[in-house]
Amino acid sequence: MELFIILLSAIILAYLLISAAYQMILAIASKTYKNKILTDSQAKISLLILVPTYRSDAAILESTRANLSLIQSLTHVHYLIVADSLQEHTKQSLREMGADVLSVSFAKSTKVKSIQAAMTGEQRLKGFDSVLILDADNVLHPDFYQASISYRFAGFQVIQGERLPANQNTGMAILDGLSEKANQEMLCKGANQLGFSSKLTGSAMVFDYRLFEEVIAQCTAIGGFDKELELLLTAKGIPIQYAPELAVYDEKVSSSADFAKQRGRWLESQYTFLKKSIKPAVRLAFRGNFDYLHKSLQLALPPRVLAPLVLVLLILTQAILGNFLLAAGSLFTLLLLLGSYLIVIPSGMWRGKSTLILQTMPKLFSAGLNSLTWMKRSKKEFLHTTHKPINS
């Protein structure tokens, strides 16, 4: 029995060590990033801002009001809200603000279906150069339009912007913001620096309009449509560029219950697409497409919340068993993993909040474990995370 535990621990440790080393490489690569020198073009691009929303009445009213105030002078920008299960008075208020509203209803609602209704349905709007996807709670940074022009005229067809935390009202929201920052630095900026595509994050994404019209029609995801898009694009050899200058403010998860539901949805889609993509990824790699292979292998990364907890358990278990080699290896892997986070997360995001962060860590680990219970359910239905107004 003891031998079995040692062998199992060694396999788990090898997996976590490879993952931690990969994160460290990305973290170091991200520090070599320099802002791109792009032409400050005075040309205009016609931009469709597409906001799929589901039962987020309060959030969509607030974000729309803020965003329309930014684009009111931009004649080349059209703001379309795909309203699934919004109240009638909410839709009327949105129209009165100046937004275009497309009402949709599905037996089983998903984000993909809402976007497809806008992009491929009979009521679709045509003739745009680009499309920007936002979540219901997203509020645009004032410089977003000029940044999107610069990157589009530089030739980029797919651009992932930065999502800045809009709320830091709870310990969970702070930790969610730190996790997002780490993702963006390593999997977006770091990946680009190594010559690979950035990850997509589900919103703050700008696409060439015709390209997006083509790929979104192929999507079938219940959850994790951003991962499906990543694979479709990189399979075609189309790179994804990260653009920190194109920013939106995004609501972070405030409760452990919402965190568990959201992460369960993400994990299920992650491992589902890993199984679907790994064989074609190997085939495409033999044809020279290593970007798709990189995207597929990224899906094999362990849950970000649970990896440190598992390593701590390995340290304790192997120390008790007297296997100090595995215990030392687990400690080294833990330090490597934590070190990657320290490299990429600015101290200003956690300085002065360390006490609250430490107090919230047990809830975070509990929510991480609870997220595993949501995975099976998320295969059959879209698990909606409630969006609240950013100022609430």
C-alpha cells in the first residue's frame, strides 16, 4: 500500500512539476514584453459591439449607460445587446438609451446561441469591419476604440484585450482578480512572447467581422466557447494577439458559491476540449502548426486553485512516510508555482489586502473542491453566474 502511495504521489508530482515549470517559463517571458509601437491611425473602422446577456437586468442597464456615454460621438460604432430572458421594461430602457436590442429565447440558453442569433440569423447586421464581444457587466476603458483601430490596422485579425477588476469588495473578488491577472500575464502576454497565441477570455475580444462570422457559426459549446474559438482559430493558423491597451472593467466573482459554479463550468469545458483536440493537435503539429498543439496542451493544466493544495498534501504525506526526496520535490514545485505568481502579479494588487486574502484562502480552497461537483452538471446546461452592477 505504501509503495502504491509513493508511485501515485510521484506521478502526480511529475504532472504538477511540469505544469509549474511551464508557468514559470511563461511568467519570465511575460516580463520581456514591450508595448507595441503602433500607428496612431486617424482612419475609422466600423465596429459592432456585441453584448450577449442572460438574466442580468441591473448589470446590463448600468454597463450600457456607461458604454454608450463613451461611444456617443463615434458614428462608426454600433451597440447591440442580445437579450435572453431580460424583462420587457429593461429592454425598453436599453432602447431609450440608444442601444439596439435583439430579443432571443431558447429551450436551453447558451452564450454561443445568443451570439449566433446576432451574427448568423436573419436579423444580423452586416457591413462591419470588426466585432467586439463584451459581457453584460463589462465597462469599456475610454481608449478602447483607438486601441482597436491601431491593432486592426496593424493587421491583427483576433485581439484579446485586458480585463481589469472592477470590484474589490470581498476577499473572493480580490483573489479572482489576482487569478485573472496571472492568467493574462502568463497565458496571454507570456504566450505571445514565446511566439504562441494568447488565450481568449470570453469578453474584451475584437475580431475581423467576416472571420468571426465564419468561426462562430461552427461553435457548439454549452460552456467555454472561448476555448472552442481558440482551437478553431489556431487550427486555421490564425494567431491571437494580446492587447493590454484595449481594456475593459470586468466584475469579479464575489462569493464562494459563484466561484465554485463558474470554475466548475470552466473545468468541464477545459477537459472536454482537451479530449477533443489532442489527436488533431498532434496531426497538425506534424504539418508545422505548433500553435494549435500549444493550445491543446494548455488545456491539460491542473486547476489553478487546487494545485497548491495538492502540493501541500503531498509534502505532508511524504514527510510522514519518510520519503524526503518526494517531500523535497513537492516543496520545490510549490515554491516554483508560487514564484510564477509573484513574478506576474503586481504588488499593488495585494499590498494592504494580505490579511483579508489569507482569511479568504480556506473559502477559496473549499470552493475549488466544490467546483469539481459542478462539472458533470455543466455538460448538460449552461451554468449562469449572476452579474451584478459594478457599483453595487
